[in-house]
Amino acid sequence: MADPEASGGDGPLSGLLVVELGVAVAGPAAAAILGDWGAEVVKLEGPTGDFQRGNAVKQYFELDNRGKRSISADLKTPGGIEVALRLIDRADVLVTNLRLSALRRLGLDYESLRRRNRGLVYGLITGYGTEGPAAGKAGYDIGAFWSRAGVGRSLMRRGGEPPVQRPAMGDHMTALALAGGIAAALTARATSGVGDFVTTSLVRNGAYFIGLDLFSELNGMNPQPGFRRTIFNPLLGCYRSSDDKWFWLLAYQGERHWPNIMRAIEREDLAADPRFANLRAMMENRRDIITVLDEAFSKRTFAEWAEIFDREDVWWDPIQNFPDVVADPVMVASNAFREVADTDMRSVASPVDFVGQPMRAFGRAPELGEHTEEVLLELGYTWPEIAALKDSGGVL
């Protein structure tokens, strides 16, 4: 039932049908990624639609619903739930981030649907997992991912206030995790013929996001949060040019990069200084190194340092603001941005490309119920049956 103007068509998941029963960001974003990879995505919405449609920032809905088709059905009515079941019967994948209690009430939980569709890969995003004391709790990424999992606190300086997460950071990471899990389950299904229940949570992705810190904590290493400009290695830290622009040195292998940096700042006399003889010594004397580098970098502009760094093979990256990022030729060349067909918008692409899949404009996000009639016809409903469904309130 593919629509060539909507999602899907020419990626590795081409020919597969994804039904999305999602709201806000994490669920819809996971389905959108599968659409980027070639699947057809049908967004199943209630009569008032995904509440993200009402967000004051319209682009929030546009980004994570690109290229989908929308069908609106009232799942509290017999006709509406029958439409949902007939659609899911044909699906390869269901993506949802509704709460488990609501899914069970509707008969749309995994156990119920696997009896109808043995090959269904069921992808579920929760806030806090499917077991434990918070299994039924509603979750947003700023709570489960950012706060409870420790991400925000890891960036907080002693005595300071917790930093505020940027919109949907945890949602998008969690969506990518679910998409990867679904792809693995589809690979297994190709051999077994049987689908699977794939689940991830905002809180688990938060833990994995700062996995090195939590590994250290689990093993008695006492990691310290809230470093200001560097963690331990002063050559893996941020510095400022004379025109007040920041950049990050990327000398993770300190001993390897130290001579190049000293050559760049014209302090070759320090290349053999015993205080900086190896990485351990550099870490022990990092305050001295920071003082040297701060003084040196304050003498030239950002553009001058960029030229010098490239000439002397100093590894670095600029610390950019949003206008810098969208104009950056490196970002543009990475295919991070994509046109949206039939609009004047550009969108942000999910971060995986396939050599055999051509780069094309995204389809726009659908209007609520824009494709209800055409999807119903594809499901085998007749025009009189569609009219009766509308009269009964089963579909929009």
C-alpha cells in the first residue's frame, strides 16, 4: 500500500509498512527514521491528532513527521479500533510510545497483536522501562533522560544550577536506538518468519549517554561532574581567541599532539619541558598548560588560529552557534540538512546514509487525517463503508 509521494520507496527498508501510534517526539521520530530508510509510514492518530500538532513551534511537529501519511480514527469506537487492527494486520512494524496501560485497554499491546500478525515487529518506547516501580509512569526526556539518568547533573558545576536540556535531545537519541533495534528484529524475521517485541526507554538511553561516567561509578572510580573547560587532559579542552570566539582542542593523545601545538603557538621551548613530558605529567600540571594556552590564544583572531592549526596539524573544532552550524560547509557536505518538498523549508536528516539510496527532498508532514480515505480504500473498505464509519465517528 505504498504511496510514492510519501515516506519510503528507495532505501533498505523499501516495501515495508510501518504503522505509528505515537505522540510528541520519541515515537514519531523513530518512525520517521524508518521512513528515511525506505519504509512507508502511516501515522495513526485520534480525532484531535497528535498533541504535538498544537505546539506553538510548528517546526517541532514537521521535523519528526516528515513524509508520513496520516489516518485519523477514534480508537474508543468499534469502527475505529477495527480500522486500526486491519491496518496493523498488514504492517511489518508498529512503533508506539503510548503508555502500556492505554495500549492494553485498547487491545493494542504486543501479546494481543502478535496473535493476529505473527510477523509483526512491535517497537515500544517508554519513559522508564516495562518493569519496576516506574513502569507505568508517563515520561518526558527532560525528566527520564536528562534528570533521573544523571545527564543534567553531570554537566552541573558545584554550587551551580542544573543546565536546561535542549528540546528533544533524549527523544531523538532514544528514537535512533529503537530504529536500530527494529532493523535488527527485521533481520531476524527474515530467517525465522516471526516478529519480536523491541523496547527501549528514555532513562536507559540517558544512562548509556553517560555510560563511561556510570561505568566508573559502578566500579568505584568516583567520577566528578561539572568540569568547566576540560576534564583532565588540558589539550582536550576549550579556549578562546582574541575576537572572543571559542574552539575545542582535540589532542586526546597529548604526547603525540604536544609538539604541534607548541609549534602553532610559537613556544617550541616548552616541547621538552619536563612538566609536560607525558600525558600524566600534563594532567598533573594542567593549570600551567591552561595558563600558557590562554595567554597564547588571546593574541590572535579565530580566523588566524584556524589557518595556523590546519598548517601545523593541530586537531580542533569550532564551538559554533546555530547560525554557524546551518551555514557550515562541513555540515552541509555531511548531508545533515535536506529540502522539504513543496515547501520553502529545510529539515534536519537522521544521521545514517546508505550508498545505494539517493539523496532526495523529504516529504512534508501530513495534515490530520489527510490520507484517511485512501488508506481505508487500500484496506479494502468500500465507499459506503467509509461513509458509515464517518457517520458513526469511527474515522475523521
